[in-house]
Amino acid sequence: MKTPKHKRMFTVRHLSADDYNGARSMITDTRNQKSVVHSWNYSLSGLENQALFIFEKLGIKIEGYSEPTGKGYICLFSSDFKTTLRNTDGIIKEDN
């Protein structure tokens, strides 16, 4: 049996607008336990497209994704273990 390749996993959630911020998306690097929050890009539809746009700007190639039913987030997978997750639209929030 062939051993599956290890992948880096990110979770992506939608954060609703509140009294202080518009809609946002939060990406968490589950391997390094780091999260960043990005402004919602209203020219893109859906959480998947928001995330793919951000990862493209970061230069992280996404190789697959999963949407756990009813969980409110998506999981994205990459073989890129080197590129640092960072905010691309001005820091809103970064957790180390």
C-alpha cells in the first residue's frame, strides 16, 4: 500500500461584520497554530474564492480542499511548508 503524502492544512472561516469591522475571513495554519484575518473582497463570491485569492497573493499553491458538512469552515491543503502565512491587505489581526 502506498503511503499518502503529508499536507499542510489551513482552515478558513467567514467572520460576519460587527460594529467595528466589515465582513472578514480568518485563515488558520493548523500546523503552526497561526491565524490571520483578511478583509472580505466583495468582488469575489464565496469563502473558497476568498481563500484561493489570498493564497495566490501569498504564493502558496493549494492542491485540494474539503468542506466539512455543517461546520461553517473549509479546509485547504498544500505541500508548501515554507511560505509564511501573513496578512496581505494591511494587518487587521495576526495571532502567533
